[in-house]
Amino acid sequence: MTDLKKNDLVLIEGKVTKYCAKDEHNKWSLQRVQMELAAISLLHSNNYQHGPASNAHDIMGLHI
């Protein structure tokens, strides 16, 4: 097992299922999506140390 770092290249394997569900009026009008995660594989580890200017493209509140 390894820790992922910012800008690592990973492969995510999973299964996405889309299905319909009944609403409160018993009609098949609701659409749902479900994702099952199978594996995460590290393809390339980025060892570059980023400076303070790299934060311009960060996603606020994302913690890895």
C-alpha cells in the first residue's frame, strides 16, 4: 500500500450502473447512478515539490 500525492497518475477501475426508480406517484421517473470502486493503481509517482504558486489550480477542501 502507498500514499497518493498531488499530481500522481492513477488508474481507477470501477463499475458505473444507471437505473430508474419509482417516484412518490409510482412512476419510473427518477434516474439514479451508482459507482462500485474495484481498484486504484498508481501508474506514476510525481516526486516534484510544488511551491506556493501551485495552489492556483487546487480544489478547495480536497484532502488527499
